[in-house]
Amino acid sequence: MTRILRNQVVEDIAAIRLAEFESKLGKKLEPPIPIELMAERLLGLSILWEPIEELPGETIFGGIRPEERLIVMNENRRALFTEKPGLIRSTVGHEMGHWDLFVDKATLDHPMLTGFDRPASFPLRSTPIGEVVIISRLMASAEGQALLHEMESRADDPHEARAVNRYAAAISMPATLIRRDAVAIDRTKWPPLYALAKRYDVTISALRVRLMQLDLLYVREDGKLFESKDHAFGQGHLFP
């Protein structure tokens, strides 16, 4: 059973890791945070590129092999990683989150009972909407139902996925640093936000989510940007 971690607990763990990493480096961190170096130097995880098999309608960016202390990046998705700057970092951060928050390190070097195997990986997936439509059309067949069942069995537990995504955001966009830099720009316009995303080497969608997590941005349904939820609902002028 997956343990449920509150957002603040995940933020606190990430802050501790960042402080430990600063101590190892002997200098203050500034964006972009060297995520891959942090994985290797602080958590003892190596990073390897190799092809990862995918099911029809499935995109896998990477996974982790806990028993090998190894993050595996999907070689088959090199073009997508190149197309979307910041995606490598979010993938590495996601797998670091699995390791730091959920892997029982004490059991990794213990032999397993005969007939039992450890999970080989915790994959990070994204399924494009078009491929979901294709999958749904197969659901009337036994083959389609079996495929969907296999995909669901390979997916992250929702609580774990939420926690590791929060962890990845918190280490790539540390709360103290992103607050400092976000309040210095006009967050009601996209160009400054894109520039901030470039500074932190994250995708614009990752930046948007992070700023909303910290109540530094609110995006209305019509796409209009506000500096916070209070500003969106007309309460910002009540405060200095």
C-alpha cells in the first residue's frame, strides 16, 4: 500500500535535500539547478540512456531500477526530449522522487524469497489524447480490455505520482528561489514567464503548475493571467 505524503512534507524533504546538496557543492544554488549532478552526487543514482519498450498508445520518458541505483531515460524518445527543453530534468526529478520518497533502500540488498521479484521500474508516462481515443475504440474487444488492464497495472499509483511530481518541481524550482525571481517579473504576461522557464530550464507547463502551487500565479479559464488567486477574484487591492 502506497503511503500518502502531504504536499508540505514533500516540500520539506526536497528543501532538506537541496540544503544537503548545497553543502556538498560548497556554494549556494542558483537556477538552473543541476538535477542530474544532484541525482548522482547526493542520491547515488546513475543515469543511463537505453530503449524502453512501450505498449501501443503509451509514451514512456524514463524509469528507475532501484536495485541497480539507476535512472533509465528512454532512448526512443530522444527527439521529444530535444523538442521540449526541460523535459529531461522533469523526468530525472520524477524518478529521483520515486527513489527518495518511496523506495525502501534497506531491502534492496536483501535476497528475495524464491518466486518473488522486485518491480523493475517506476515508469513516468504521458499518453497523448489521440492515442487514448484509439485505445477507447478497442475496448469492445477482449484484446483492447487486456491492453488497457496492462497499461493501468504499469502506471504509477495516483498518490505516488502526485508526490513525486511535487518533489520534482520542488527541487528544480526551489520555493525560496522561484518566489524571489517570480515576484520580480510581470506575471500577467506570457513572455516574462517563458523567460523565467528558460532561466530554470523547465517547461512552461511545469513553471505554470509550480507558480500556481505557491500561489504566485492564477490562470483563469479564458487564459487571462493574474499574480495570484486573490488578484483574479478582485481581492488583491485589499492588501498592501
